[in-house]
Amino acid sequence: MHVRTLTGGLVAACLVTLSLTGGQAVAAAPQTADAPLAARVLTYDAAGSAEFRSAVDRGAAIWNESVDAVELRPAAAGQRANIRVLADNGWPRALPTTLGNGTVYIGRQAVDQGYNTIRISAHEIGHILGLPDRKPGPCSSLMSGSTAGIACTNPYPNTAEKAEVEGNFGGALAGPAPAVRAGVIVD
Ligand SMILES: [Zn+2]
């Protein structure tokens, strides 16, 4: 998805609002005739994700492949990212603050048990994108998380999960923006 120079007061106004409410830099692509859905760009910083960095990049890329309404990009050096991704020895978890903002932990406890690192990454990013856990659930569901078992390596959101994120970020079928529950979402 191309991002062009910002034009138009509306987009600029939205940016200001998002920046104020999120407290973090947010960029957006303006709407164009051939791209009716303007992706909201969210930056992520995986510098603290240690051995999971490539899995985190892949998880972000999967979301970029899966939805139009949001685009995840690596943060530039020194830039404050919307999403921080860290590795630690606990269970994987997400700490959303506002929609599209928060911190993700790729916990080694689950990795050591055999859970797939790309599925974990995409799942936790899914929480930052406003998705709740859907447990128990099948492997076809990204948000079924660990309940799908360690044999499940599917890192892709299903149709409903994709539609929910499109809606959360103002897609064509968007309803009211969801209230994001700030706090810890474990797994
Ligand atoms: Zn979860």
C-alpha cells in the first residue's frame, strides 16, 4: 500500500486527534479513488524481541497481507512506535492501551512448550488490533491461541477475525469503533 504526502484538512485533523488520544505518532494514507480504504499505519518496534524478531516481522506481514484497513511498519530508529514487542520468559501476552497501541510480550514459556512463534506473534498483535481471545477454538482461528494446541501453526486470522479488524480501523463495513480494554491480555 502506498502512502502519499498528507493532503486535506480532514486527514490532518484525524492525525492530530489520534496523536493526542494515543499519545504516539500515527500516520495515515489519504483516501484515493482507486484505494477507497485508507490504511492506518501503525509502527512497531521489535528491537527488544530478541530471537523472535523474524517471527514478529512475519506476524506483522501476515496482518498486512490479511487486512486493508491497517498497515504495520517497522518503526524508524529513534521513533516512538505504536506497538512495542518484547521477549521475556513469561507467558505471551498483550497490554493494549488504546486501539492500535500497546506492548506485546513474546513469552518463552509458551515457545518452550512448543507453541509456534509466528502464530504467537500474529495472535498478540491481533490483541493490539482490538481482537479478544476466542477460546476454546479451532486452529483456523488465530485468536483461539493456545487452545488449538501446540500442533497448530496457523498464523493467519480467519475471515471473521479479518473483518473485525477491518471494522475496528474504519473499513468499508465499519461499525462504531470498539472500546479497547486497557490491561493485560494473557496469551
Ligand atoms: Zn490472546
